[in-house]
Amino acid sequence: MFKEKKTHNQYSLKLKQSNHTLKYGRFGIKASSFNRLTNNQLNALKWIILKKLKLLTNNKKNTRFWVLLQMNLTLTKFNMESRMGKGKGSIYAHAVYIRPGMVLFEFDNIKEQQMKNLFNYISKKIPFKAILIK
């Protein structure tokens, strides 16, 4: 039924993944370009969203917010003056790859106008293109 495409480096591109539709909330933010988010960037984005949600909803506690990203990549680094060989290097960050069509965040119990204002604010802060879905 569904085929898994293989690229030249044999990593499977899973076509049957269900991260392109809403699961929990009424509104969502969907990526429309490729990018990579580190753990620090994601935590800063969560903090910005929660702060803006409090302002928009006047500190009401019933607004719900889900983050659908999991860190699946470790980034390593060597210092510049090291020679070739001698292993891989130490881990300096965790990251997640973002593909077009992935739903990143979901929201519930928020009005449509408030969600549009929040999306306009967030879209200026994230380093990739995204769209608002219902």
C-alpha cells in the first residue's frame, strides 16, 4: 500500500507518518520548508509562545498547547586545531530536523483571531516558513 522511498544514503523517507494532520487541538502550526531546530531554540520558542498566550488570553488557564517535536539528532563538534582522525568529537547540542508538512505546535481553547495574532508573532521568530492550519 505505502512504499518507503530510499535515498542514495539508504535512509528511509517514511511516507506513512501521520505528523501532517492535527491530533489534539483546533489550530496548528505546520512547517512548509526544511530546517533544523536545536534544543535551545525550541525552549526559547516554547517560552515565547507561552508568554504571548498569557497576554492574548488575559492569563486564562484553560488554553491548551502541545509541542509535537522530539529531539532525534545529536550535534557533535571538534575544536578547529585538531587533526584528522581521533574519533567523532563531543556532543554540543541536540536537535530535530523539520520537514515540510510537519505539525510543530497545536493549540486548543483559543479564539481564531487570537490564534492569527499569535501566528503572526511566531512566524517572525522562527527561522523557517510555516502555515496556520485548522
